[in-house]
Amino acid sequence: MIMKLVDILLEFSRSADLYHASKIGFYEDQLKGNFITASTIHRYWKDGQRRERGEPKYDDHVWIKGISLTRSLDFAKRWGPIVYVLDQSKLTARYKFLPLKWNSPKVKRFENEEFLWMNTSKISGDGPEPVRYADDGKVKLNNLSRYLKRIILVNKFFGPNYKKDEFYLKVKDNLEKFCKLNKIPLETPEN
């Protein structure tokens, strides 16, 4: 049976790499604990529509908590020096995604975000049922190494002489140890 072009594109889309950047202040705890804390919250309306302040039903939302991911490595590199490259197929087997399209000229943000929805109470045919947001600090993507395809250390954050910078060398050493232990490639591109 020959797959339709649409089916091929959908399959490719579902298996594309997803990127999550980490700031220096978080990566050590993430590697030691082998997790990423779900720290992003978004408003969600049960009909799936996005609304702006002042629109009818704007206050009819629930808060959802999760992890922001992107399909753009260049976009991820703007957010932090450590970029986790995650396996979408493995994540999809356990978690739900909410695609968000940010086209806001007010804040000059144009992005297609893949929001990894972490705080669901029930998953039905209509998708995940959101629960009210509660900052309990316990919502995490555990077993991070299970979902990692590779880690990228973005050198530009450390300045032009990064190869001699002691802090950079410490970060690189920490990442190399984690990657070796978990058999995950570490990339340190020049730009």
C-alpha cells in the first residue's frame, strides 16, 4: 500500500526533534535529578480557541502547566546555553502536546510552540482535561535521559574566548559526564 503524501508529512512532523533550552542556573539540578520541572503556564479554553483580553469568554479558562518546546533550534538557542534535543515520538507515547501559535506583533513574538502538557487529570477522546494550576513544584518530566537524543552546548553565551573560560569548561565537563553516563551525544558547535 502506498502512503499518501499527507500521511508521510504527518509522520515526519510527529517524529521531528523538539528543543528545550535551559539557563545556567537550572541545568545542574536537571542533570543531577534527571528531570525538567514544568514551569510554564498557559491559559486554556475547553473549546481549544485562543482569546485576547476583553473578548467574550476570556475569563472562562483554566490554567495548564507544562514545558515549552520548539521545533526550531535557532529559536531555542535564544533562551539558554544548554539545549536539550528531545525525542518527540517517545514523549508522545506518554504525554499530550498542545500546539500554540504565537503571532503577536505587540510583543514581537512569532513562534510555533509545542507545549508539553504535564498536569492532566484525565485524557479522553477530546484530549486532556486540564486541572486548575497549583504551584506545588512537583510537576516534572522525570527520566529526562530517556527522552534525550542529544544535548547542545551553545558556545556564544560564553563570549568569544569561551574555550579558555573556566566557567565554560566546568559546564562542558558536567555535560560530558552526564552524556557519557547516559550514552547521549554532546554537541559543542562553534556558533
